[in-house]
Amino acid sequence: MIIANTVEELRVACQNASENGLSVGFVPTMGALHEGHMALVQRAKKECDWVIVSVFVNPTQFNNQDDLKLYPRTPEKDSALLQNNGCDVAFFPNVDDVYPKGLVIPTVELGEMEKVMEGAFRPGHFKGVVQVVWRLFDLVKPTKAYFGLKDFQQVAVIQHMVRTLELPVEIVPCPTLREPSGLAMSSRNMRLTDEQKEEAVVIFRTLSFMKEKTSAHSPSELTVLGSKMIEESSLKLEYLQIVDSVSLKPLVDHWSESATVCIAAYCGEVRLIDNMTLF
């Protein structure tokens, strides 16, 4: 595995792939890697000739500076995991490499997509996501890019960006990996105590309950029932919404074929998100 710490090192590392017409699978991450990330790497390895993984904690998508400071960073462990899972190039850039002086990033209008759920509670978050993903795509020039569906809204935003800018990359959404308890794998889980991890399973129980009850309730009724389950637990609910998977518009009276329920809640000081497709 090649480790590239600068844009120039990345360019040199990728020269073999570009000269030989190899397909490039790309997995952008913020590090603190776990089995969920490795599932993305392994899928990329099966579908592409060359796999590149970036590890970069992107400051422009954090509207809470304390959250940015506390975000777990484990570069040595990350390198070892990538080495053992078939990564060809691990890219560990710094902020100046990703955002050099004078860089012009195209504007992508997100409309309502950045005003609901994560966008409503984290102003500017998805503008930061678009910035960093566009920049990384421009550097890596991937054939396919792999994203976990735990960040459901992020995947929808990135797909919108690719369509809007007509970028030559295929976005591959991948299923959420879960702990045996049902808790979605996340780098933020590192900050949970064992007791909190047990408490946080209420999110998965709520999602599963809502999936089972779609035929008996309207979206608005089921939203009330699901919210009550979280509110009666030790977690602090930030939002629970049922939305159309493509438009992200909230569903109220009628179901759509692509309904997804999304939850954000605090377990202690740690903010957790999860979702589940209902049909």
C-alpha cells in the first residue's frame, strides 16, 4: 500500500492507474476507521482495479468547533486497517492540500435538501460536504465512489451534486453495517461507554418498530409513535422524520415507495444518526 500525504504524492501514486486505464474505486473517509469503512473498501476492491481511500477530517462541514476538536483521529490504526483490507493508496492530506489558496469550487444549489434534518440542525454542513467531495473527486478522478448509507442524507446530496455538475463518477451507496446489538457502526461510537452503547440501541429498536408498523399508520402517526420511543429513553431526540428518499421531502399523510425514516439523537454528549428504508 502506498501512503500519500500530499497532492503531489497522490498524483505520482495514481500515475500507474491512469496510464494503464485502470478503473479506480474511491472511499472518502474522515478516519477513525471501523468495519463499516472496511466493507466499503472491500466492495471497491471487488468492483475496481485500483482502490484509493482518503482520510481527512474536513473542517468546513463542522458547524460546531468542539465537535471538530473531539472527532476521533487514529491515523496509525487507520493505516494498518487499510493495509490489511486491500487498499492500494491511502491519502492523508492536510487542510492546505485540500483547500489551497485560490481554489475555486463550483456552486451547487441544494435547495430544500440542505434545509431539512441534518441541514436544519447543522447549518452549512452540506455546503462543506459538497466542497470536500468535489475537491477529492477532482484530485482522485475515480470511476466509482463508495458511501455508507448510514449518512443517508449526505449520499442524497452527493448524488445531486454529481448530477448537477455532470461529474464522470458513479456513486455506489452501500448498506449500513451494524453491531450485533443493531447499533449502527460509527466512528463516534468510540466516544460511548459500554452502558451508553446499550442505551443507544433504542435507535435501532425504534427504526425496526416503525418499519413493522407502516401498514397500520400514516407517516405522521408513525412519526409520533417513533418519537415517543426515543423520548422515553435516556437519549435526547433532535429529530425523527420520515422523508422521500430522493427529494428528502417529509411525508405526512401518504406513503411513497421510497420512504425512509431518519433519526438524530444525543447519547450523553455524542450525537448519533441512523436511518432505515421502510419499504
